[in-house]
Amino acid sequence: MSFALALEFAQLARSRDELSGAKPCGTDVKPVTANTIARFGKFVPRADTVRSFKEIIEGKHDDIPESAFMYAGSIEEVLERAKKSKG
């Protein structure tokens, strides 16, 4: 999927959520997944999400283990986890 197509998809999903009144996870609603994984969602601003996605697609973070990405909010959080796991 191209970056432009992914961005358009994200914009359409956001528009749908705004129209339906859906709230992002982590604001004031306990997401359903919190019951099964014992973790709450995190709200990441769209600009940060797009920037992080672009960096990942460009391969800037290929050296980071997949486990650092699991249940992370921002790319900065991923980088902190990777740093801690290396020691």
C-alpha cells in the first residue's frame, strides 16, 4: 500500500469516527481490549501517527525488535523500549 493511499484511508476512517461520535481509545472510554490484555489504549495525534508510519515504511526502524512495537503509543515510546531492552 502506498503512503498516499494509507493516508487517505486514515482520513476516511477519522471522518467516519467523527460522524459517528466515536471517541479515540484512552480518552474517557475503557476499550473492549482492556478486559482481555489488561492494557488501555493510547491516543496518538494524527500528525505523530503519520510521521511514525512514514519512518517505519522508509525502513528507519528496521533494527528495532518487533516486541518493542507491541502495545506502544508513539514511535518515541518504541525507541525507549528498544533502548531499555538492549541494556
